Amino acid sequence: MFIKIFWYTFSLLIIYLVLVNEPMSTNIKSSISQNQLFSVQSNKVIIQRLIAFSIFMFFVLTILRLI
């Protein structure tokens, strides 16, 4: 029962994080300072790591459900 709840949670988390992770716009000239640019890139790295972890947990929980 708990595996199923976590499985659904990670499924929704993956969907949400993929939708939040928007690609960097090509128009960088729009008054973005260098510090803001680096903070956006570091936030993207954190979101991408969360996506990778969520996908890994989704597969682990899927395997556990099948056993």
C-alpha cells in the first residue's frame, strides 16, 4: 500500500518537475545580470537532479511492486 502511494507521488513529482524545468530562453540580452544567470543555471541543475532522482525512485518502486 505504501509503495503504491510513493509510486504515485514520484509519478506526479516527475510530471511537475519536467513542466517547471523550462529551457533557457535564447534572448539573454534582456537585462539579466551575470549573477542572476548563474543562479538560474544552478537552480536548473538542482531541478534536473531532482528529476533524475525521481525517475530512479519511480523505476525502483515499479520493480518492487512487481515482486
